[in-house]
Amino acid sequence: MYKIKTLNKIAADGLAAFPLDQYEIGTEIAQPDAVILRSFKMHDMELSCSLLVVGRAGAGVNNIPIEKCSEKGIVVFNTPGANANAVKELVITGLFLASRDVAAGIGFAQTLKEKGVEVPALVEESKKKFAGQEIAGKILGVVGLGKIGVMVANSALDLGMDVIGYDPFISVESAWGLSREVKRADGLDALIANSDYISLHTPLTDETRGMIDAEKFARMKKNIRILNFSRGGIVNNDDLRTAIEKGIVARYVTDFPDDELLNMDNVIAIPHLGASTEEAEGNCAAMIAKQLRDFIETGKIKNSVNFPNCKLEQSSDFRLVIMNENIPNMVGQISSILAKASINITEMLNKSKGDYACNIIDISDEPTEKLIKSLYGIKGVIKVRAINLKK
């Protein structure tokens, strides 16, 4: 019986993928094999020695201690793309909110309660205060052309915008999905200088933190609208305030409010609603459940942030899954120990990612505790699992 601990409420459709005769699921499990979470912050959480895998029902993993997990051989999964449509729809909403002063207009309308027959006249008198602009014919610059960035770019084209994109690391899959009408920017500075709107879709890393700063604002057109549905921290708040005061930025729409932003004029702060739809939560839960089941039951890895993608077709009933540091002669040492135990390798896969690697090895005989102990004796081996594929 495998044990799964949930740290947040997870959509029932996803949890239903775990057979009750094989999995125990709960919030109070002491020694889990797996953890599933959404926004729960794990950094101060003790990682039990039983833990094999952490599944994030969403894309961002800033709330998970990745390096600590890697050091313990714990595979961390996320669900890229599962909530992409939900985020895309909110970005398009942000485009309209940035263009038409709808938010302030709604706020004004609420002040007219109890005004009775005066309401129509007051509306007509004040509506000019909330005038805006149309997006058709304007230029949208999309920074980051992953799943969401591509969907935003294509949808903006459908709305009559001209779209330019920038992503030096665009994947083949994303490139296939991107409309041919999206023009390629020669660089980030070129995109910034030519856009009427900018939509940010880059992950938050040491390289991207504060990337939209005073130097970038100085290159922008006056009255630009900026959308940030990627991560807080990509835009430098102090420089943003100055850009707003100078009239460079007409609107900044973000899904990541903080105290500084909430005290700025011309900022529309949305309370992190990007993936907050029933459909997105269900998609994320279903996707993470499949990935965790595949890993727990067969060793397959897909969409891990700290270990390589690995998949080995079954060639015997017994399988070893070994997580190790990515150092030379690891495969040779593992093979040698198996040979000394008179165990044949029927099929083997070795893949690495950064400082860590994974071996999936199908073997002729069921491994003994003595064999597992010998494999743990190899310097650099972090975790060894034996899986009986007959079950």
C-alpha cells in the first residue's frame, strides 16, 4: 500500500486516479511515499526518509526545496501546460483591463447606490473620466513563448493585434504551435521599444529577477501597458513606480500583488487567479496523479524539475530505479555489483540532468536486501528502489 500525503486541497478528479486498494491518501500521513501540493510552502517541512516523490499540481515550484529534495533522491514533478488555458484567458482579460478603465468605472458605479433617478445623468456626466483605447491594431510584445505565451500570442492575433515575440530558448513544440503571423523580435530591447503592450511569460530565476528595470523602462513607448501573469519579482517595483510617475507606464496589470504594488497608482492587482478555475485545477490534479502513479509503479519520469525524463519499456518482472549523483563510472559500478550477484540486466536506461542522474534497470531476478545494501554502498548513490512489475 502506497501512502500519499496532500498538503493542499486537490481536485477529486485527480485523486480518483489512485486505486483505493493500492493507495492511502490523507492529510495526516506520517511517513508518505508521495506528497501532492499546490501552494503549500515546504521549505521548513521535514522530508521523511520514506518520501520518493513530490508532485506540484501547477507549474511554479518556488514553494518546494528543490535542492534539498535532489540531495535525498526525491523526484519533484510539476504540471506545465495543465493550467495554460486558464492563465491565457486571464491575460486576455488583463489586456482589456489595461486598455479600458473598467475597474475604476465599476468602482465609480458602485458609489451611485441610493442615488435614485439621478443615476443615469451622473453616469453620463462622469463616463468620460474612464475612457480608454481599443487593442485592435496595437502591437503586443510577448516575452517568453512557452505554452502560455504561445496561446496569448495566437489569441491576440485573433483579436486584431499585431504580435511580436521573443524567446531565445523556444522549444520545438512551442514553435510548432505559434502562428506564422507572430513576428520574431531581434532581441528583448527591440521588442520593448516597439510594443504598445508587453506580456511577460518568463520563469523567475536569478537571471530574470528584476529584468524589467529602469534601463528597460527608458526604452519603452510612452503610455505602455504591461501585463505580468508570470511571476512577481520579474519587474523591479521601485523602477516601475518611477516609470508610472513619468507617464511611461499607463497601466501595470499583475496577478502577483504585494504591499508596494497595492500602494501604486495605475496598478491593477489581481489576487493570483491565473489557475483558479475548476477546469485548471482538475487538469493539474489529473496530470500530477498520472505522473506520480507512473513513477511510483514503474519508475517513469516525465515533467520533473530536478531529474531527467526517463521511460523504459518493461522487459522483465523486476526493476531497479536508482537515483544518483551525476559522476563518472556509475553505470559500471552498478553493473559490476549485479554481475557479482549473478543477476542479468535485461534492459537498462541511464539519463542525467545537471548534477543528478537516474538509472532504470530491468533485471532477471528479484533483488535481495543484501543487493540493495550493496548498491547503496556505491559512492554517489542516493536512493535505490526495487519495483515488482508483476503486481
